[in-house]
Amino acid sequence: ISYLYAIGGQDGGSCLDLVERYDQTNNKWERKASMKTRRLGVGVAVLNEFVYAVGGSDGGKPWDSVEKYNPKNDTWQVGTPRCYQFLSGAILESLRNVDSA
């Protein structure tokens, strides 16, 4: 199963910690666990079946932190290592062998 994730961003005024996942098989979006930090301009990547949210900003100050999402149990944890402060980037990869939450 392949999913598309929408992670963080801005609603026109506030930075968001929201996470939504699009399931192409069922053609619908579903809300997933929110990140621990609100992030605008966050870099997102998939590595070893985990989704990483890297850097970004709170709307003013750039973050140098990383969060790691586990789609198997729908949880986020603060990851390591710390990163350089930056504001964007994205990658799309199919998450294989991941059970739906």
C-alpha cells in the first residue's frame, strides 16, 4: 500500500503540527497522530519505514530538531541527531510491509 502524507505547514496564521495521510486504495484522507512540534517549511523523508520531519520553523525561529513517525503504531518521537536549521525539502516513497493503524 502506498500513502501520501501531508505534514505540518501553515493555515494562514499559525504553524501546524497536523498530519494527514491519503490512502489511494480507498481514495480518502485520514488524520494521524500530530507531531510534537508545530512546523512550517519542514523537510520530510522516509527511511527504513519511518517518516522523518526535519527542521522547519515555528513561523519565526528555525528548528534544528528531528521527529520520527512510526506508521505501525501512529506515534511520533523526538529523534536524533540534531540537524542544521533549514526550511524545506520533500521525498515520496512507498511504505511497504506497514500495517494500517
